[in-house]
Amino acid sequence: MRIDFNEVEEVTIPGMNHGTGTMSAKMYMDKQGKIIPCVIHPGGSIGLHKHETSDDINYVCAGHGKAVCDGQEEILSAGICHICKKGSEHSIINDGDEDLVLLTVVVER
């Protein structure tokens, strides 16, 4: 299967999961999960939320930030992969001056 994200509409999401600021994302979704190239803009965050039915895999392409997963803080930078497993809760925060660029894969299980 080939997905051309150049043909997927980008959306701007304010306060994702009751977070702060904005993020931009393109999303492919089917019953097995989601693939989401996204950007959390400076000062923005994805609010704390629980993954009831899926694993959430976030690969950092650029920028700096942090994730808080089940109360544990993880520093994020390019080349780091943050995984929030099914049943866990997490948030992702851009605490840098540049965009935090992620490739997020959500796997339903």
C-alpha cells in the first residue's frame, strides 16, 4: 500500500486533547490504526490522555520537547522514539523554540 501525504489535507488543531497551543497534522486512518505526520508548534502540547485500545508510537523527526508517560518524563529530540503502550496515558509538550516534528503511528490492538 502506498500513501501519498502530499495529497492529504493538513489540518490545524487547537489544544489537542485539552493541550495548549496548536498542532498541524495530516492523517491516514483505517480500522487498524492511523499514520500521522504532525507538528506541535512552539509552546504547544498534546494534553494528557489514555490509550485504551492502541499503542501510540511517536518518532521525533526534528525539534525538542518532552513526553510524560505514566508519570515519567522523557526528553525528546530528533531520532528519539516515544511509545505509549495500550493502557498507558501520556502527553507530549513542545518546550523548545522550534516546531516539534513527529511521525505518529497508532496501532489498534
